[in-house]
Amino acid sequence: MADYTSNLASSRPRPDGMGKVTGALNYFTDLQFPNMLYGKVLRSEHPHAKIQQLNIEKAEQLPGVLAVITSKDVPGLNGFGLITQDQPVFCDQVVRYVGDAVAAVAAITPEIAERAIKRIEVTYEPLPIMDDPESAMNPDSTPLHSGGNILHEASYENGDVDEGFPLCDVIIEETYLLPRQMHAYMETEGGVFVPERDGRLSVYAGTQHGYKDRLQLARILNLSEERIRVISSPMGGSFGGKDELNIQPYGAILALKTGRPVKIHQSRRESMISGIKKHPMKITMKTGAKKTGEIVAHEVRIIADTGAYATLGPAVLDFAVEHAIGPYVIPNVKTKGYAVFTNNGVAGEFRGFGGNQITFALEGQIDRLADDLHMSPLKLRKKNLRQGTDPGPVGQMIAPTNGDSLVLDEITQSPLLALDKRDSDNPWKKTGVGVALTMHGGGLGFGRMDPSGGKISLNHEGKIEIAFGFEEVGQGLLAVIENITTEAIGCSSEDLHIVIGDTDKVPHSGSSTASRGTSMIWHSLQRLKGPFKEKLLDTAAKRSGYQKEQLCVGEKGIWLNGQRILTFEQLFLENEPISIDTKFDFPTTPNSIPGGHFLYSFAAVAVKVEVDLITGAIKVTDIDQAVSAGPVVNPNGYIGQIEGGTIMALGYTLLEEAAMQQSRYTTENFDTYILPTIQDIPPKMNVRAIEDLWEGDMYGPRGVGEIGTVALAPAIVRAIYDATGHWVTKLPVSREEILHAREMVF
Amino acid sequence: MIEKVKVNSQRINISFTVNGEQQQLQVEATKRLVDILREDLSLTGAKISCEIGRCGACSVEVDGELVNSCLMRAYQLNGKSVYTVESLSENGLHDIQKAFLEEGGFQCGYCTPGMIMAVKTLLEKNKKPTDEEILDALSGNICRCTGYAGIIRSVKKVIQAI
């Protein structure tokens, strides 16, 4: 009996709901413009090769083709990347992965564009392929970029592991292998690029940071930022995958060159080969504890396959290094990580941001230690857990929090953990349970520009206009804005006009990433509400003759003793605009640790699995989880983020891998890249939100976009061990491995 | 003008109904139903995502059956009756749409039109489906956002109200 519960009441429908359930909402890939052309990008045939010749003549000659562009047509910088612009818009000398762009066309139909692409002649001289990060790290390897193949190194050291390990009674050393996961947003990259009559360019394409796209496009197009308008919301999912530029440079150049609107919508195959992915990682951990359960030493080595270009590879590695000890206190720690260039698919930002990989390894270590110590895994975790005012995982000052302890205590009560293993009467089905815990930083962290802000004003229609430079990727940001604003101002949702995702209309709020949106909207309203209400009441007092102190802001206007005396519309005056904006930075730790976080959220997950010993199939039958991320802003959104994140993590654990051989994808669509369907989800899930914050905490609700994706994988693997006695170290869990283990165990 | 390009696929006349309205079109014989809906009829509720019939984002109802409109072609459409998500809210929101709104049955919304059509086709045939029948009927529609729990809550809400 399917049963999905939580401790939260259901909330009112979200503002973008009507358009979505009726199908009336236009996504950018639904848009049509008069005279619109269709663009298509030619990607590399090889993972690594020299371009010897590139001939576009035959493509240009095809009737219906209006433009064929290559590196020669890039007006400005032939490069992009959120931090380092090392990815060519068009390659003209060397291609470094199968997603590298070589040319693009615009034609009057998609079919003609496709045919034109096939007429572009490129002669390549294949170069040796670097598909293994460890070989690529070797100093003798051919460098893919001028700085060598190690894109980034990060480390953290505390105490002395060499002194710590000899004190340990039990030491676990294990290597964990994590796969390349695809975001698999249902709407692939796409949009329309429109040259406007005034010479400006309008870009209708999904992203997670409109202003950053504008900056990147300005460099590429050699235009001032003001001449570009980026309309960036809504979109059909992103999960971190659309934060980096994708098709925008091609659409933009084609539109400017032809003077006509150009639409590009990547096919799933194009999306797969060119889109960024989650970092595959190889993580080796050596962890030692005393008989008492006290963890004494922890040594970690991380090798992240970052693919051909940088994008956010360094930041993802920093995040993994930071979270390598999670919420535990370990006196001797040595963590070393490398993000390494290869000819594989580009890895970058992905919901969880390195936390998924490192937590899988860390929690695996804790479980194995508990087993060797004959101690309950919960007890071992509790024993080594940080206390509320302890520093963060890299010794940095963080906002005091006991979220880890709250979620752990909550999950200890889970009925799953009282499971009677004899409940299965089928000898070929084994059941097991597992628990895992995680701590996840929000915001970009120390040393990374992380400004935010918002703007509130009374507009000419008498609506309270609240504007943020964020995007609605599906996460429910609009509902968060609606809930926080109506509560802060005291107006109703009908009084609001929410503006997001349009660089011509919104203030700078930073990116819609890193679980920062909800948090930043709340912080903005804390700053905006006082001065804005003050201005409204000043005006109302002037207009009505009543004392300001007698008045209050309420539904549809200004109220006096339970009666509305002025509507918002009556308050609006062209020459006396009421408008307040705010700018501030996401709170970070004061300690100078690159990427070090200050605000964290927590989750503890208990799962029950059923292992089929005949087929090797793993069925997750129950997931129970506790989440600590501060007050809940929008219950449906919160539950949806946790449930959805959890099932994305279930795919990561059991099904999904964007596998490559010789740096070529061996899967190019959903027939072989297997996503969880409705048949794969457990019949029971429960989400318990713990809203308490540390006494005196002034930082409000934390975002929950990522926290639901982190702790499931280690919990499932522990449950498989509980059922079979076999420890899995590589994801996704292979059925063959389970069958092989069956032979070994029984 | 180079714009008058002959597309070298044979054009045929087809006659079928979409959301109850008769349509006479001259299109290439191999044109996909999803493109006919989106380009010729401006019905963009059916979405394009995998184009190989694996994700269900383009699901519509054809003669009472759920169909991936990326797999059906113009030459197969004569005399057929097609319903898209746009038909559901012609007289106010359908109960399925209301339930999706209230129970968090969607997030990004891109799979939602197809998912809602899958629920509609199920409930037209079977007013009180079991859990197993619900899972079976929706197993061809992928949602990457919700983890399906909100979708199942929505479907159950509709069934309870019937």
C-alpha cells in the first residue's frame, strides 16, 4: 500500500501551478517567433584530436541555410566557464571531448539544419585518449591544458594521522567508486535568441544565474552587458546542470549574424554528450578507532574525474574535502583531493556538489568501523558527533547548530530499525536495514563572491512587486517568495507581483544554486520589510490624516481598527515611488578556508531493502528520514525537495551511470541511461522536518534543495550488507556483484 | 528567396480530431504527431524530451489509449481522435489537475501534461485502480523532480473523490 507521509500539513498551490497542470505554461523551448530559424551545433567526432581541416562550404551552399559559424565568427572571447573560461565556444585546433563544438548552423527548418551539419567536413588527427584520471595525473602524461592535467588540488590537515593510527584498535581502509550521474532534467538545453530592433539581444534560455550568463555572453559577443537581456525562467529542471553555459553562445552568435530569431533545442543525445555531469570519484579512506568507539584518525584521498574543462570542478572538490569528516569530531585528519582533467565528459555542478560522493565513503567507513567494533552504528555515530558549538568540519567557525544530533535522535526512533528480520518467509529474499547521516553546507562558501539581494516596490497597478534575480527551475522558488513576502509584509498573495529571471527587471541576487535561494529570500525580506512598511504607512498617514502608529499593512491595503481605509492602488503615486532594495552577502565563516561554509543543514536516513538472491535485484521498500534545515517555508515544496532528491539518490545508488568507454558515452538516451520510474520507488516514505534552530540563531530557513540527495546511498549499502553480509563499494550497485556475493556468502 | 525549399518527404492529407475539433491538414507523411500538435496546431502541452518513447513527456490520448506522440506519425492519424492536456481545462480545472495542484504532483512541470494524460487514460478505464494498477499505468512517464510520491498522493486523492 503506497504511503507517503510527513509531519507537515499540505500547503496552498504554488503560484506557477495553474500553468503547469494545464500545459499552458510556455517553456523557452515552446516559443515560436516570426521568421525564426533553427540552430544546430556540430560536436566533435573524437574525444581527443587535432583539427586538421574544417570546411563549411558545402553546408553554406545548402538552400535554406542562413549561417554556418566557426571559431572565426566569435566576436569576442572564444571561451566560457563560470570561473575559468577554458572551454572554447568553438574548437579550431584541438578537441578535448566528444561534446566539444566545432561549428554551428542556422537554417529555416530543423531538418535542413541537420543536413547542413552533416555537410560540414572536418578532418581530425586522433590523439591518444586520456580516460583515466590517475594516469592523467602522471607527470609524463600529455597535458590537456597548459597548466597540466591537475586542475585543482585541495587539502585539509588537522592533528597528525601518523601519530593517530598507532593508537587505534580497529582500522578500516577502503576505496569507494562513484559513477558519473546525469542530471536528466526533462527539458534538455534550449531556447530562443532574438535580435531586437534597438540592436540589443534577448536571450530566452534556462540557466541558474541570469546575470552570470549575461556576463559570459557579453565577453563572447564583445557586447556591453547592458545590450544583452537574459530571460532565464522558467525551465524544465536543472539540478545544477544548466548553471554553466550550454547552447547560449551558439544561439546568440547565430542570431546576431543572421539578424533573425534562432531557436536551439538539443536532442537528448546532444544533451548527453555535451552536458555536464556529476563528478566520478575514487575515494580512498583509512579510518581508525579505539575499542571504546572513539574515532582517532582519518586519512582521505579523493580523485575526481573533472573531464575536459574546469567549470566548477575546483569548487566541487573543495566541497568534498570540506565534508570529508562530516559531522564527526576526529582529532587527526589528513585529506587530499585532486580534480583531474581527462578526455571524458565534463563534470561540474550537480545537486549535492561533491557531498554525495564523500558522504558515501565516510558513512561507509563509520558502518564498517561499527561492525568491527561490534557496536551499533547509531551508537558509534552518536559517540563521535560534534556538539552544538563545535567548529565545522575543517575547523572553521560556523553558526552553532545541533541539527546533526536532532536528526540522529529522531531517526533512532524510526520503526524501521526495530525490523524483525524473520518477516520474510521467502528464503530467496533477504531484508536488511541501514542508517546514514549527513551534514551539508549552504551557499558558495568563504572566498567566493556570494552577494545577494532583492527589491520590493509598490507598482502602478497597486501590486506589491517583489523582485529577485533568481530562477524557477522547478524547485518551488516562487512559492517560497510568495510565502515569505506575504508573511513579512502582511499582505495577501493576490497583492503580490513576483518578478524573477529577467536581467532587465530584477536586482542581483546571485545564483539559484547551493541551497541558497530560500535562505537569501528570507534574509532579503528581513531587511526589506521594516523600511518598506514604514514607507507605506508614512504615505498612508499623509494621505488619510490618521496617525501612522494607528495604521497597519494588511490584505489589499492599509488598515485601521479592523477596517481597510486605503487600497494599495490608492497609495501609488507616480512622483512618489515607494521602493526599497537591499544588498548583502551570504553569511560565510570568518576563517579563510576556500569554500568553507557557515550554515549547514542535516539529514538522517533509515532504509529497508529487500535483496532478491535469484536476480540480484535490490528493492528499497521503505525510507524514513529526518531533516534539520530550520523553519519550513512551504510544506509541499519542502517535502517535494526531500522526496524528489531522495529518489534521484536512489537512481544514483541503484540504476544510473553515464558510462564511458575510451572517453565515448556508451549510453545516449533513456533506453540505456536508466532513471527511476514510478515502479522503482519504495511503497513507503516518511519525511520528518525538524524546524528547531540553535537558541539565538538569526539565519532563518536553510534551503533543502540538496540535503535529501546525500545520505541515501550509504544507508542502502549498509542495508544490503545487513541483508547479505556483503559490502558494496561501487555505485551503482551491480546485480552481478550481488549474485557473485551470494555465491561467496551462502 | 532561398526560403522556398522543397522538403523531400511526401505530403499527405489527413483528417482527424484533436480535442473534439475536426482537423484537415496537409503534412509530410512521416511528420510526428508531437510536431503536428506543437507546430501546426500550437498545442505545446505535449513536450519533447527523449524522442524514443521512453519518457512519456509527449503522452497524449489517441482513441482512448495513452500514446507517446513522438512515436506516432501523420500517416497513422487518419480518422483518429486525439486528446491533449489542453482539453482537460476547457471548462475549468479537471479533478486530476486540482489534485496535482494540491498534493505537489509536479515541480518543474515539464513531465506534468504527459503524466496527467496518463492518469486520465487510466481513470477513464478504471475508476478504482489498485496501487499496482496505478504504478503500471504511470510507469512509462518519467518525472525527475518529485520522486513520484506527490504524484501518487495526487492520484489517490482523485480516486477517493470518485
